[in-house]
Amino acid sequence: MKLTHISSKRGVRLVAWLLLVSLTSCDKSWLAPKPLSFFAPENTFNDPNGLRATLVACERNMRYEWYGDAPPLVTESIFSDIAVEGTTDKSGPAQNMDLQITPTAQLNSGDYNKIGWYWSEGYKGIKYANAAITRIDQPKYSSEQERNTILGMAYFHRAYRYYRLVHQFGDVPLILDEVSSPKLDYQSTKREVILKKMKEDLEFAEKWVPAIMDKGTVNKGSISHLLTKVNLSLGLFDDAITSASNVINGGTHSLMKTRFGINQSDPARNVVWDLHRPENKSIPANREALMLVIDRLLIEGNFDGGIQIMRNTLPFWHNNINTPAGNRGTIDTYNIEIDLINKLGRGIGRVRPTWYSTNSVWDDPNDLRHAPGNWMRMQDIVYNNPAIKGKDPYYGKNLQLRTDAGTLLTIDTIRCWFDWPAYKLFVPDPERVQPIGGHTDWYVFRLAETYLLRAEAYFWKGDLANAAKDLNEIRARAGAAPLAPSAINIGTILDERARELYFEEPRKTELTRIAYILAQTGKAAYNGKTYSLANFSENNFFYDRVMEKNNFYNKGVKTRHGDEYKMSPYHVLWPVPQSAIDGNSKGIINQNKGYDGYQRNIAPLTEIPK
């Protein structure tokens, strides 16, 4: 109905008359509630596209782990051997884990950490997946293939979330159905029970989901890749080799070993650079991508603010660095003679890499991933402050960390001075005059990791020849010399993961997974130690690895604000947020050992209730 203009007095009289008629009418039907829309599960899910919409929500939410300021992957990285939290000008960020990581602490804030985000977002993703799984037979399908493709994709998303949760929090509640009413009696389920169920679901999905799907959605390769991780977690190493081989030998995916994409004719670049260009990640020519999250400039549904990866992972190079003459040497102003801000991007040093990840892990000078052009060193940057031109002889010269007499030229070596993989972390940002990282797709899984997972499975079986063969596929692409089978152990595999998957893999999750395998098998690690599940929170490989490789934790290192970097063995598992435990008033969600509330635990479920 089209509304026309009515004069004010006449309009008031008309509205009053209509109101009087409606209030004095004998027909009381106007009192009956009317639905505002027909967007309800019983209507929405009558069509296969309605179920697909829940999977779109799963795909959208996967993206949040890498995007925005202080994204959750920062937390995964700083609980590991590759990085620490580099925000040094205030207390609050996760540095002294003994003090700051407790069940009642702030666990979901960019100013602190995102442990709580992983808990709540994990179960949110499970909720979306369970809606599709529970209602899978509500629509009518054109074929069995259509039904089982949707079901298999939903199984993937649920398994993806549970794989992460059980290696972040250990035993957690297992929810396999859509929750349609309040439920306050959850109970923790044994980690192994959850993983076995996820394996069963993924094996179904692997049979039904096609190999070629739209970019950013689940495909057979991503399912087999996740299944490999689950198989490893369960100690089923033959099964892990099979599922990884299904991807590697499947014919759909292959390592990118030759130039491709937007810069392929630029002789100053190489295939490592090509692999990580935003424009190249989702193109058909890129056969290495298995699972991606999608984010593009000027498209509906993009992430507000983009990935902001340079802000989070680059040093605070534009401040607090002086010349040997004592003047401020660097500045983030744009459109100046030496415009570094557009060349490098603007960082604040939130993810501060360790000496291990920037220096000691690099074992071959020919490795393209650490070569000039792909890798940025602080000494490659020059003093660019226009205020010192003509006044300071160091203007335009390369940065120095110390004077010839040994005096430090920065007040903060933690936040302001470290090297970084520019080939991976440089993302153009046309929306900002000071670029911090714009819109780009990002790898969730790619085939390089599948090779490393299969190498790991071969290693656990004692087949070092095949383990070396798979690991050397990745090294050969990067131009690095092969490693001999005798050199392969879980440490060399973790080293290759650090070189290849920096700020792609959830490093804490993977370290904890490997710590569990060592505890389950009793196999001696390269450090000569053996581990057991009986005292997992007191003695584990995760902690030993972090203490070995991370040059901050438990070394007496303090920020300029005075906070000390500390960690304990029980941080192999994160605390379950106290709010989740308290809100579950009719049941018990267990707390992990080392945290307050552990004493109230009960035995976790060892079977899935019928």
C-alpha cells in the first residue's frame, strides 16, 4: 500500500479515529501475537539451501581467528616456541602466564588474551554444525549425494572445532545434537572419545564430499587433511598415512613449485612470494590450497578492517629507534622522501617472534623463505626521519641496534627490534594511509602441511626414509638442501613446520597434540625424556619444547613495564573459563589440573550416551 501525504490536523484526527475503532471493536483477534517473520528452523530448514546457510556461518566464523586487531591466533602463537606477547608498555597482555592465566581472569580481550574466545567460538561453530546435522533429513533432496555432501561438510566443521578444543582444553563437553532449549547439566567427555567420534564422522565425509568445491568451502582434501590430524592424535599412524596420501595422491592438489599468479613475470620475486600473494591464494592455478577463509575488498560480507596482520606481527620499527648520533631515526609518515610505511606496513609488535623462529631455525642460507626480499631484517631498514636530513650523518643509512661503543639505540628490543617473513605478512591495505594489513584470503590448510603431517606419521612408525622424503619435498620447493633420514625426529619436523607455517598453523594446538602422542606412546623424545598421561600437567613435551626454544619464558626476561615472561608445565592445557563452569549449574564441567577448581572434578564420560 502506498502512503500519501496527509495534513497534520487531518492526520491526527484520522489516527485517533482508527485507534478508537480498534480499541472498541468486539473482535479481540488483534490481541493475538503475530509472527514477525517466518525465519524459524521448521521453515528455514525445509530446503537444502537453509542447511547450507548454517555452513556459511561456520565458514564465516572460521575467518575470525586470523582477522582484526589482536586476533585469536596471537594467543595460539604466544603459547608456543615461536613467539611471545610483545605489548610491553602496559600490564595485562599474556606474558606472566602463572599470574595472568586463571579461570576467572579476563580471557577474551585483545588487551589480555583470547583463550575464552576459543571456548565460546568453538561451541558456537559446533552449534551451527549441529543444526545442519540434526535437521539433515528435514528437506527433500535431489539425490543421496546432495544430502550426504551437506552432512559431510557439517561433520567437518564440527570436527574442526572439536580438534581444536581437545588440544586447547583437554576433556570437554561433547554435544552432538542441536540444543533447542536451555541445558545446564553438561559433563566433560574424555578427549579420546571425542576424537574417535570425529574420526568416524570425517571418514563418512571423506566418502561423500567432492574434491572440487567453491573456494572457501569444505572439500575432500580439507576433510582428509583434518582426518590426518585426528588419526595422529589417536596414535593411528597407518590411518594417518592413508588419509594424508588421499590428499597428496588424489590428483586435485599439488605443491606449487613454479611461478604463478600476479607477479609471476617479476624476476625479483619467486614461487614462495607468489604462494602468499593475496591475489593468488584462491585462483584456479593455485593447487596447493586445501581450505581457505575468504575476505576481499569491497565485497559483501568482508571482515571490517581486514586482516590487520602487519599491525599485529611487525615490529614497532617507526618509533623508539635512534641514530648513533642520538636523534629519532624512524618515522611512519607517508609521502616523504624515504616512505617506509607503504613499503613495510605499520606494526606494533604484538606478536614478538623468538630468536628460534627468526634465526636459529634457519639451517640453510639458500632457503627462499629466509632470503632477502622475502625476509625482512631490521638492518635492511634505513633511517628515514626527514627532520634529521642534513643534520645527522646517519639519515638514509641502515639501522643499527647499538653504537660502536655498545650502547643500545632503542629503549625496547622486545617490541621494536626483530625480523619477520615479509613474503607472508605483507598485505596491501588501500583503505588506510598507514597500512596495517587489508583484505586477503588466508590459508587454513594447504598441501605443504599435509606432507609434514605424513612425514610425522612415518616418523612415529620409525620409517625415517619416507619421513625425510616428505619433509624434503617442502625444503626442495624452498631451495633448501635435503635432510638425511638419520636427522629426522619430532624436533626437525617441528622446525620445518615453524619455517613453513608461521602464523598459519595454530602452534600451541599442534605442540599439545604432539605432547599427547609422546605421553600416549611412551616414545622417547629427542631430548631423551619419556612422558606419561598420568602426570601430563606436571611433565610434558609441550613445556620442555617451549623452554628449550623460547628465549623469553622463565629466563628472567621482563618488559619495560616490569612484567616477567613466565610459563608452567600445566599451561599445556588452558583453563576452562569459570563462567562456563558456573553457568552449568546442574552438571560438572571439569577444570584442568594446575588451575583453581580442579579439586571439584569428577570422572569424565568415557562413552557417548545413547
